[in-house]
Amino acid sequence: MRLKRVLNFLFIFVTAIMLYGCAAKAKFDVPQIVNFDKREFEVISQSGSNLLYVSHEKEDYYFTMINSMGTPLARRVLRPSGEFETVGFLPPNSTYNELFVKVLNIVKSNQKEAVIAVNNENFKVRALDIR
């Protein structure tokens, strides 16, 4: 009886890992933007105020979001294929991925402020000019 429970657990565990590994990554439409070095944004949400740094290197867009204590919340790279890759050991967050793509649209349209809704959460995004 105990062996049967262990085998059932192993079967479910292995199946879950296989399904997780096979899950399709979301692909985003990467906006075509005139080259820029780096942009900074204040992102205000229910959890508070955060800073978002966006940089454009070659064909990739790099995003780093930190909270008011300087702790990284997200570090991602958006590839030209529309797929995000996590940089470092922070867990992926689909909400942030969608937010980052929408921030690129803000850059493209030269807006200074916008309210972005992602997964029933509103983010107020404001461009910062610290130069």
C-alpha cells in the first residue's frame, strides 16, 4: 500500500514537471523603435512605487525593475523573437512581461505618462528624466 502511494506521487510529480517544461512561452510583438540607450520610469502599483530601467542593446531590450529599497523585482531580456528570458535568479512573472512590452509602446509613442492595465492590476507609469 505504501509503495503504491509513493509510485502515484512519483507519477504525478514527473508528469507535472514534464507539462511545465512543455508549456509554451508567451510571445509578444516587439515594437519597432528608434534606437535609444536607456530610459527610466516610475511604476506605481498596489504594491507601491518602483523604478524601471529599460535599455536597448543591439536588437535586445533589457528591463530591470527595483523597489524603493533597491531590491530587484524583475530582470528580463526581450529578444527580437518576442520571447522573454530571465536574467539572474528572479522567477518569471507574466504580468511584468506584459507591462514591459506596453512600456516599450510608451517609448515608441513618446508619452510621458500612462496608466497600464495588466491582469486586473493598474500600473501608473511615468517617464523620468534624470539627466
